[in-house]
Amino acid sequence: MSNVYESSYAEQASPIRLRTVIRDVIIVMALTFLSGFVIGFSISFAHLNVDQAKFMMMISISNIVFSIVGYFISGCLTPQARWTHLTYVAIGVWLASLCNLAFGVTVVQWLLGLPVSFVAMAVGGSMSAIIVRAPRI
């Protein structure tokens, strides 16, 4: 039981650095942009004829998977105060995704992106917590 208390103490003792939050927002956003490129390139390379609904589903799933990878990387790079840091990153990613409104995303879709971002954060952060343990103080 002492490990639970020690890790929660370590979580509270480490300050959150804006520079690392911005770095990790950029990592997650870059991976989501990359996911769209990978899907588009794959469909083009394979000469597939995919309708709009299937294409959007493929983009959505790819974005979620690449976001999970981004949050995993973020969690591994910042084991101190991991969950607080990842929360700030998830909010930053969601705010940065506001630019998607210029590309046809509706406000409702953008608002619904917040819980999706937090689910991806939870999965990627949990995987990073398994791989890289938070240091004990």
C-alpha cells in the first residue's frame, strides 16, 4: 500500500512545465496529422475506391490510435506528475484541434472531441505507466 501513497505524493510534488506540455501537444497533434496522411496515402497507393463514410471512419480510428501513441510517448517522457501533465496535454490537444473547424468539423464534433481525447490519454498514459514507473521521492 505504501507504493500508492508514494506515487501520489510524487505526483503532487513535481511542478508542471509549460514547455513540456507544449512539446507533448505538438507530438500528439503531429501524430494525428500523420495518421491522416498515412490513411490517405494508403488508399491512394492501393488504388482503393472508398466512399466518404468509410474514409471518415478510417481517419477517425487512425487518429485515435495515433493519439494513443502520442499520449504513450508523452507519458514515457514525463513520468513525474504524469497524470496531471497528461491532463494538461489532453486539454491542449483539444484546444489546438480548434483549427479543425476551418476544415469542416462542426462545433458539436469539436466539443465531442474532448472526451475522446481523455480516453486516448487514459489508454496511452496507462500504457506508459506500465513501461516507465514514476520515480519515488
